[in-house]
Amino acid sequence: MTDGTPILATVGVSKSFGGAVALRDVSLALHGGEAHALLGENGAGKSTLVRILAGVIEPDSGHILLNGRPQIFRNPAEARDAGVAVIYQEPTLFPDLSIAENVLIGRQPRRRWGRIDHRRSTAMVAALFAGLGVALDPARPVRGLSIAGQQLVEIAKALSYEARVLIMDEPTAALTGEETARLFAVVRRLLGQGVAILFITHRLEEAFAECQRLTVLRDGAPVDSGPIAGYTPSQVVRLMVGRALETLYPPRRSERGAPALVVRGLSAAGVYAGIDFDLHRGEIVALAGLVGAGRSEVLRGIFGIDQREGGTVHAFGREIPPGDPRAAMRMGLALVPEDRRQQGLVLDLSIIRNATLAVLRKLCRGPFSSPAKERAITAEWASRLKLKFRRLSDAVATLSGGNQQKVVLSKWLATGPRILLIDEPTRGIDVGAKAELHHLIAGLARQDLAVLMVSSELPEVLGMADRILVMREGRIVGEMGGALASEESVMALATGQEGALGPACDPA
Amino acid sequence: MSAAVSAERSGLFQALARVREVGLFAVLAALALATAAINPRFLGAQGVKDILEDVAVTALLCVGETIVLLMRQVDLSISSILGLTAYATGALFIAHPAMPVPLVMAIGAVGGAVLGALNGGLVAWGGVPSLVATLGTLYVFRGADFAWVKGAQINATSLPGHFLGLATAGVGPVPFLALIVVGLIALSGYALRHYPAGREYFALGSNEEAARLAGIDVRRRLLLGFICCGAIAGFAGVLFTARFGTVDATAGTGLELHVIAACVVGGVAITGGVGSVEGAAIGALLLATISNALVSLRVPAFWEQTIEGAMLLAAISLDLVIARHTLALMRSGRRHG
């Protein structure tokens, strides 16, 4: 079935950005009727490969074969016209245009004098949706659609120009189980029609269930490739990270100190309710759950960024007033936000400016800031966090993701917090920097810092946390000791499949 | 129960968002009728003619500015472009009194297009944010105007009568000037809705990255948008001279902010991707009607700016309320299925 010429293939493709090698000599063949899984840690080069296949960027060397013939995609339109459709992790749609326009943009049917035939466009897209079994009104604007709905629009787009290659970059990351199932039903139908599919996912079980072949990338180079039946998930994980997973996480400490943070009955209408838990000194507690379960919102509610509507939060016995982040900071709390680019950093400012942003007042002499003190405190944290930089006056935007995250951390650690709230500490960071951050956070906990962490990466939750609180739809639905929990038991609670609970679980 | 209420309210809000033009028209009609009830001459032939004459040039500028705003850009230089072509129009007629009016109009539009291309080039290829680029050209063009014109002034007496007739003569109370502008608004509104090129302006302002991925040549589209805006401003300069007759180097100064205000009041989103030239023109008409209503109600003239500002804030608040409501709907939709 996979004999013959691949529809789309890369041969020895390499790409560098500045000095950093993103892809090194990657060869990959996509055959009609076959789903090919592309696996690898964040930063392994998967997205770069996708962007090359989509014509967004051109490779430095190597080439692309379309039906066996060399081909250069100079821009996305050329790739699209060659039948290559890409569904990005973040849907790339026009929120203000109608669904029909989004699907057909650039290729709308015309009436006389070149006018767009809106009626026929709507009918065409309605027909596509009918074929997909989707109940969406093609005339409504995209704004307001769920991520799943937006992905369906992207799929309809791919179908509308009869794509022969469909590349999906983590399409299921934001989908519920049911939506994922529907997506895969569509994918299997496309496979039956002879479409070649490149599927990128972090969920290995999906790759094993849906794909026939896999390629593993590590540090931009393919480390292994072959029929998926020849691998086991643990083998693939080892290939991806290049070492056994267990060694990644620092050892846990068993004893815990006095309560640091006491949360009782915390609620915010429609977001979360009845949140009760204690956080002790020297303890790392993880809030686990699916995206949208309300975990980040709980952190924001505790810290006072969002108003909370009920319940109390005490830090070291004193109540934290609601909706007052400055009071929370004075009482020893720090919040490292989820999206460091949007909420944690001013990318164009220097490392010093960013690192001292939260403590500027303390460093001031009278009304003036003190550059010497700012430099000293930044240098101290930079060395403690092993920050890699050229000059402290460089813009934060020039740092890698892992080092940016360290700057965010140092910004908040400089305030001398006793309770650290940290949201997705290692999202989008490569494996090495991840392990460093993990050791750093564990080291802080050993020095009696109380850490409340939100993470969507189960291995991180299991590897780091002393206790795991699982949230589902705005409520804490279970608590587990970190050592006793497993990915399966956490996922079972997070998705509401309590039937599958093991003895380690303690549903609240 | 709450679901039913929210569905009903969402219907209301979505309807508001959709038929912004209708809502604006209702406000306009109410205002005009209320003023006429106090001062019947307000809706008399001369009153209507006054308003239409006042609004024509602004409404035309709104068409170009809307195209630029749709792309999530802004063009502040339109008033200076207008100033240049307005004086050039007068100078041309003085040098060649027999020159056909359509030719002068074409020269104005082409001249404006060239200046617009400069703006577009700075933004699309130079990567200069349009706010800064067109603020720069606002001063450069105006400075060039002063350098050229010095203290001179063109008076209506040196312009041919049939040219001035564009503003003074017309069909019933509607001057030719207004007819031309209405025609251009209808034409460009239709083109923006029904031609792929028009839709690309919306796409670009809605999500630039998606536009690039969809194969739209973003730079070219940006350049063309600014060229259109410049050409319209250049053409508006010709009409400006026809309307006022008297032109010096300061012609049109400050109009750009008035035009942007009218666009926003008319429902063009400053954040790009949303709006229509018809809405913007109604916005301009509404602001002009308010100012004329104040005159005919003998309200001191200095209130006009305050009211224009308040209208702007009201329009933006309405947009924010609608946007927040849509967002809330989206969130609750995701939670409940």
C-alpha cells in the first residue's frame, strides 16, 4: 500500500535560523492513504518542517519532491495549489469574515464581471459541512467559534481544494474527547480517499491508534523512522528525549512544613467553585486537569488579578484581600503567568529591565532608580538560575524560550516570595532547559518555598508534585499523592472517567 | 431559563452588530426630525443642501480612510494630500481656464495616488507603523504645500463658473457634488463586498498572518490600499476647491481626525477587519447633521467638538460592549458544549 512514489517528500532538508540549526538533513516521505506521525519534543524542529512543507519558509539546502519531481514552494499559495493543506495548532482564520469566505478565500466562485458569488460559496461550504456531518452555518462569522469549530473550518478548507496532502500540527491539543473522535473519523475517511497525512501530536496514544508510520525528530535531526507497528510507546519516548524519562525529574522531598496557603470555598461564577486546599511550606502541589478546567483562573483568583466571588485565601494565617495583587505580593506571593510573551515579559526591554520590574520600588533611592543595584540583583539571579546571555542589557526577545522563562522566574523570585504560583512553567521550552527549570523549582521548594503549579504536561505533574489536585469543570475532583499517581489515574479524574480509578485516588 | 434569556440577548447584540448602519440611520432620522420640530427650516431645501454640501468632502475622505482602517492601518496624511490637490486644482484652472473638469479630477486623483503610494511604500516595504509614517507625510506634504503656495490664495472669482456649479447646482436640493460622492460610496462599497480584492482588505485587517498563509500578497494589498486612500483624498481636494472656491496652503488642515472620528462612529473598527464605507459615510453625515442642528438650534458653536467627541466615545463603548458580549457567549458556549 505504501509502495510507489510518495505524494510529497523531503530529501535532506536543512534549515538554520541565525546560528541555531532547526533542521538537519531531514528526509521524510508521505504516501497516499497513509498517516505518518511526526514526533519529537518541543523545539525538535517539527514546526519548522511543517512550515517548509507549507511554503512559509524555504529550506537552506535539500529539496521537496512532489510526486517524485523536485518542487520549490516559494509561498503558501504555491503549496496550496500543489494540494498541500496545513492545519496549524492555532487555527489561522479571519474572525471577521464568514465561515464560507474563510474556507474559500482566494478561490470563491464568481459571477459575471468577476464578482464573488456569495450564494454559491455558501452552498458549496454547506455541502462540504454536510459531507463532514457538521452543523455549522457557513454564513456566520468565525468569531466566537470554539477551537474545535475553527479546526473543522480548516478541514473544510483543505477538503475544498481537494488537498492530496493534509498536515496537522497538534490538532487535538485543545479538543475534547468527543471532538477528537469526530476529527479522526474525518481523517480516516480522507485516508480512504488516498490522501497522505502528516500528523503531529504530543499524545502518543493517538499516534499509535491512528498512524501507520512514524518519524522521530530530536534536535532537528531524524533519529528513527519506520512502520509504527515496530515500536512501543516507551521506545518512542526514549527516542524523543534521548534518555530515560525517570532521570529528568529531581528527587522529591517527603516531609512538609507548616501550612503556607489556606484556600477555602473559593469561587467565581461560571469559572470555578468550592475550591478548598492547603499548601504547605516546602511543598509542591500541582493543579492538573484539561485545558479550560479553570486551573489558571484559580491561580489568578488567589493572586487577586481576577475578582473572586466567594471564599477566603489565607497566607501564613493572614487573609489575602480579594482583587488586590499588590497586597498579595506584600504578603509573600508571586505569580509566574502562563503566557510569558504576553503576560510575563516586555520582550523589547533588556534582561535587567525585565528582571527588576517587580522590585523597582525597592531598588529606588528616593525617586530615582539605581542602575547599579538593578544590575547587581539581576546578575545575582542570572547566575543562580544559570541564565545564558551575552549582555544583561540585551533585549529579552533575543533569548531562547527556556532562558526567557528564567528571566520571568528571576523577576518574581527577586521579590523574595514565600509562596510561588506558577502556571505552565515549561511550556514551549526544550528538554534540557526543562530539566534545569524542574531542578530549580524543586531546589526552591527545598528551601521552604511553597509552590502551587499548574501544568498540562502529565509527566511534569507526576515528576514534580508532592500532591496532585485534579480539576474538572471548575471543581477539584480528586487529590493524589504524587508518588502514587499515574498518568492514567490523573487523566481518568480529569476527563470524568472515574470508573477507571485505581486505589491511589481519593476523590474529594 | 437563563439559556433562553441569553439566547434572546445574544440575538439583540448580534443584530446590533450586524445592522449598525440601520441603527445609525435611526439616530440620524430622530435627530433631524427633532431639530426640524423646533426649527422647520432645518429640513427645508436650503437646510438639506447645506448639510449635504458640508458632508460631501468628509464622506468621500471616509471612503479612503475606511479602506485603510479595514487593513488595521491608519492614514493621517489625507488632509495634507487634499490640501495639495485643492490648491493644484485652482492653479490649473488659473493657468488653463478652459481645462475640462473631468481632466482636473483625474489629475487630482492621480496626484493623490502617487502620494498614497509613498505612504504605502513606507508601511509595506519600510515596515514603518502607519501611524508614524502618515504622521510624517502629514507634515511633509503640508510643508511642501506651504513652500509651494507661500502666502497665496485662490479665490472663487478666478475659477470657472461651471466648475463651481458642481457645488451650487444640482438635482433638487441635492448638489452634484453630493451625487458624485454618493455614487463613489455605492461603487466602492459594492466593490469591497463583491470583489476578491475588496475582501482581501477585510482579511488583512482581520488576521494578517492568516492572510499571508492564505496566499494573499500582503505588501501589495497594503500598497494598493494606501494608493486608493491617497487617490480618493486627491480627488476630494478637487471637490474641496469646487465647494469652497477659496483655497490657501492651510486647506483641509485637521480634517483627518474628523474623518477618522466619522469612520469610527460609523462602525469601522479601529482594530481592522470590520466596517463599511456606507457606515462611515453615515457617520460623517451624522456628525455634520449634529453640527448643523446645533447652529439651527442656536447652541454656541464650541459645543460641537464636545458632542463629536462624545459620539466617538459612545460608538467605541458600543463596540466594546458588543465585543465583550460576543466573547462571553463564546466562553459559555465552550463550557456547555
